[in-house]
Amino acid sequence: MVNRNAVQSFLFCIFISTSCTYENTLLSNAEFKAPFTETVLESSRMESIDIDDRHCYGIDSYDSLLVLTTNAEKKFLWIDPNESMVLGEYIYKGRGTNELVSPIYSGEFSDYALFYDLSQCRAYLFTPQDAFIKGRSDLIECCQFPPMTTHVIPAEDNNLISLSLSADELSLSSLDLSSNSIRFTYSLAKVANIKDYITHLSLSATYSKINNSLAVAQCYLPFFTIINNNSQKSITSLNKTISWEEIRKKEVFELNIYYQKVCTVEDYYISLFINQPITEWQSKEIPVHFHIFDSDGDFIADITVNDYLKDITYNHYNKKLYGLGYNNDLYVYDLTKIRDLI
């Protein structure tokens, strides 16, 4: 359980000096290693769930539940996949009490669901079980982050990882809420005027407690990176050179999208790999791939999926991988075959 006193005292306190700093780059020096195998992974479609005409564009997990990000006024839809039923819709968009301007679901943090407001650069804690009983979204303010913080990721108990942009740098910080301190910072990329390319730096990140490391998969570069306290390792999943200099000269609609999502599955990682121009991926039904990386970040398997997916999530409670399709279809994948490849 997160200590509420520690949470409250941590507000506005993360601009303190850091204990140690590492420097490297997220945008170059990736090596290519061909996967060991390629196969096809079949899915089963979940029973129909009535989610009306909402446009759902993200899927995540909390406990045994699924969290769908929608375009509705109530931003997040909570679903019990085992009962195929909607439990409620919570977190209003807005500037009022218990409302968030630009909410992002960051993941499960102790017994809470962690939300990050991109506009306010502030994190909040939410208890779904209370909301289901009370019928309202009560939020607990958690942490204020520096301007241009793009991601907040739950790590170990009482620890959060943040990714922030300054004028010329993208950096990672590990924050300890129990001691009100920054454990370490890590420079992921140093590029002149990097803050002007915030959209080009879109990425997905997940923390593995088993491996004690952060996995980062980039949207517009085919790079998968493993980061821990002492090192960084980048793998490119395509046997051709694609550079940061090349993509930042293009408009976003001209780019290929590579990785849409990365999830931690026990001691390995699974990523949704698109490898299509954004315009085609958004307008056509194109099968996608799952890329599997082991705990060291090595590229193990390229798995074809004959479903048209927008997003994926691994539910650690149910031990199942779920996919969100284009018509709000929900898919379930048996990962037994994948474990045999590791």
C-alpha cells in the first residue's frame, strides 16, 4: 500500500538534486539481431460487450479488470473480462474537482490506479473499487512533475519512473515517494531543440519488477531498448538503417509507425509491431505482429497476428494478453506457445 503521508509530502518536491546520473542515447547505436522463429498466433474473440458507440483507442489492465480509453466525456471504461460486463465509466475530462484535463492511465500502483494529467504534469491515485460502490471518481493528488514530463510509469512499491523533456534532452528519473528523493536520472537522448519534436518521440514504456528494468519501444523508430540502473541496450527489429535525423525532418503523417505498445509478461516483453505508414494503419485493416524480447532485450520471436489491432495489454492477474480491435472488438491470446520460445 502506498503511504498517503509520503504521497502528500512528495508534492512539488522532485526538483531536488539527484544521487547519480548516467548518460546515453535512445536514438542511435541499435544493433540488429534476427529473431529465432516466426509463427502465427491465433486468438479468441471475447463475448460481445455493450460499449455503445464510443470510440475506444487504448486498452490497459488493473487487477483482473480491463481499462478502455475512450473519446467520451467520462474518459475510461472499466470492464470485467471474466464476466464480459461493463462495471462503470469514470474520470471526467475537465478542470473541476476530480476532473483531469488530459488524463492518461499509467497503470496499477500498489492498490491504486495511477493517472497522469499531461496538461498539468501531475499524477493522481484512484481506487476503482470505491468508485464502483460510490458511483463517483474520487482522486488523490500524488505528485507534481516538471514541465514537459511526457510519461509516468509505476515501478517498485513507492517508486515512479518519469520521462521528461528539456530544451535539448530527454531524461528518465526514478522517484522514491517514501524518502522524497530522486534515486537516479538517466539521459536517454541529447539532441538540439529536442522539445520541438515531442510528437516524433512518441514511445511506450513498461517496468519489469522481475528484471528490475524499464523497456522502451518507440513508435517512429524500430528500436526496442532495455534500461536498468547501470546500462542501456538497444535492438532494432529491422535489418536496415533508420535514423533519428531522417524521421525528425518529416511530418508525423509521413512516418511509419513501428511499436504501438510494449507490455511486461512475467520475465519477458511483448510488443505490438505495426510497420506501416500511419495513414494506412489508421484507414486499412492490416494484420499486425507481436515482437517478443527476453529479459536481456534480445529479439526472440516475430509472431504474426491475423487480427486488426489498435492496442494490447497483458493482465497479470488473469495471465492473459488482450487486444483491442478497430470495431471495439476485444481479443484474447493464449501465450503458452510464446513461453515455449523463450
